[in-house]
Amino acid sequence: VQQVLQAQQHEAQQVQHLEYNGCVRTLNSSLNPPQDVAWVRNAAGQLPQEAPMTLSALHMATAPTIDSLLAHYGLGNQGALPARRARLLPHLGIPA
């Protein structure tokens, strides 16, 4: 019984993360450059450690910042910086 309850609790948390991420991606899809990007949660339900960042700052972020975010979300960091940024932005709900 305990295992069933734990599994149901875990499943409920996963649904909450998916709902949260969906709302955040919708919000991010209509940002203006001076507005802060809202971070989505990763598969473990964690937010990245990066400080709040505007959309324009994210577009200008350096390779270490982009790579850190890609690693947090379990996305590959292959390719040149523009390709890595192009992989990250849609994950956050931001049109590339």
C-alpha cells in the first residue's frame, strides 16, 4: 500500500511540473526583450540556479551560461553557440 501511495504521489508531482512548465512556456512565448524569462523545471522538478535573466540577456548569453542551462535541462550542448541557443529557446517556450 505504501508503494502505491508513493507512486501516486510521484505521478501527481510530475503532472504538477508539466502543468507549471506549460504555463511558463505560454508566458515566455510572448515576452518582450526587457522582460524576465521564466524558467521551466527540469525532469527532476528543479529550477536552474541561473539568476533572473531578461529575454534580451538570454539572446546575448555566453556559451558557459547556455551550456549550463542545456545541462540542467538534459539537452545536448553540441554545435556552435547559435545552434545551442536555438535548442534552448524552444524548450523554454521562446520562439527562436
